[in-house]
Amino acid sequence: MIWNVKDIEVFEAEKAYIDTAVIPVVPVDFGKDIRVSAAQSEFINLLTLHLERQFKGRMMMTPTFTYRLSESREDGASMLSRWAEELSESGVKHIFYLTSDSGWKQVEEMLGDRLIWVPSIPLENLDDQYKHSIMEDQVKQLLNVIVQKWQKNS
């Protein structure tokens, strides 16, 4: 389920079956790291789209959490924790933060067992067919991580 009115209506009606939320976490930079920022955003957003297709009806994708690369990850971790609290209060049992920025590994202990870091793959020079093929492979690997976290947190 993605963050739109139609899917949110389904979420509200079927809350008992939708126990997982994924928060895509991407940097925004308008200076020297603008290309890094755009590449990570493209990668995570495409990965999120493929992940949502795999788990439609069980998983909700929230809006993307964006932050400036120059901001402290500790401040970002606090804000992400507040997002997770609100999601938990709404009945979501499992919450994951999906990022390709390795800087989040520095504050992993603040995020509990929710952080999923996936190294970004450069997509800018690939045809759409290859992009989607790569994303399907990434989702297969991500499935194992998510299932392990579900089992650990159940």
C-alpha cells in the first residue's frame, strides 16, 4: 500500500491485516552532494515501489522521510522514532526504516532493530528493464531480512 487516499481507505478498513510500515529514508542536498542525494533517492524510491508490490495488503509505505546530509543523524533518528511511535499507536506492529545512506549505521542503536540499510546501486545509466530486474533481485534479498525481523519481533 502506498501513501494515497485509495490505499489509506483500505488500510483503515483492513488494519488488522496490515502490520508493517516501511519509511523510506533519503537525503536531500542542493550543493556538492546533489548527485549522491538524487541517486540514493532514485534507488530507495524504486526499491520501495517494488517492495510494496511484493507485500501489497500486508505492508504500508509511508511518505519519504527526507533530511539534509549536513544534519546530524541523531536529530533525524529522534524524528524517525516519533514517526514510529505514531505508527505504533495506530496499530502497526512492525516498522522499518529503509535507506542506502551508511551514515545511519552510526545511530543504529537509537533506531532499535528497525534500520534496514541497502547499499545503493547506480541506476542512472541503465535502461528501465535492467533497473526493474535489479530491483527485483534486491527485493528478493530484502525479503529474507524482513522475514527475520518479523520473526525476531513477534
